Amino acid sequence: MNSDKTFTCAKCIEVFNIKLLKHPVFLLFGFSFSMFIFGFYVPYTYMPQLAIALGNTPSSASLLVSIIGIANMFSRFIFGWLGDISANVRFYLGVIVIASGGVITMMIPLLNTYPLLVFYCILFGLFTGKFYFTPSDRSCIIISDIIRQK
């Protein structure tokens, strides 16, 4: 019975490349992607409440979520096309987009008018479209690009 468990664990280690967990670039990518996913839904959840708190109507506040979604949809096509150009473009585009999304999200306390909220929602939708498109198939490509660059 123990030999069966050993065989299974050996096969798991062979299938799942544990050596990647020692790679600093892989760890950085995993951490940054985890932080991105951790904060990804916050604007979707709280943007309408922020707009209402600033004195906007509930219908105009809910429109902000639609603006994020529409910008997100268009950016998936754009970033998908740009990401297929080369591995370097894909890597640097990912870095720029995740950093830009974080920077504009930190500026939410400065958004005190409806046009600024709309501008934020457009940018947030554009930036998150790249990484929301990325999770399954594109993440593997980006990670392999990162590992090959070292």
C-alpha cells in the first residue's frame, strides 16, 4: 500500500513541476496576479455606491458598471491582437497593464465628479480586459515567456 502512495506522489511531482516554485520571477508573477484578482471585483462592487454617495442617481451609478464591461470587452480584442505579435510585447504589455490598473485604482479617492468616475471606469475596463482575458490559456504563455527570458 505504501509503495502505491509513493508511486502516486512521485508521479505528481513529475507532472507538476515543483521547481517553478523556486523561480523568483514565477513567484513574483504569481503574487502580482493573486493581488490583481484579490482587488479585481472591488470597483464592480463599490463604484455604484461611490457614485450615489457623490449625489448621482442610481441609474447613472449603475451605468458605470456597464461602462467597465464595454471597455473590458473592447480591450480583450485589442490586447489579444497585440499579445500575439511577440513574446516581448506580451510580457511588457502584461506588466504595464497590471501596474496601470493598480495605479488608477489607488486614485479612486480623488474621483469626486461623475465624469471622473466615467473616465476611471473606461480605463479600468481597458486595463482589466487584458488580464481578465489572460487567466487560463494566456497565463501559461506569459509564464513560459518569463521563464525562457532568464
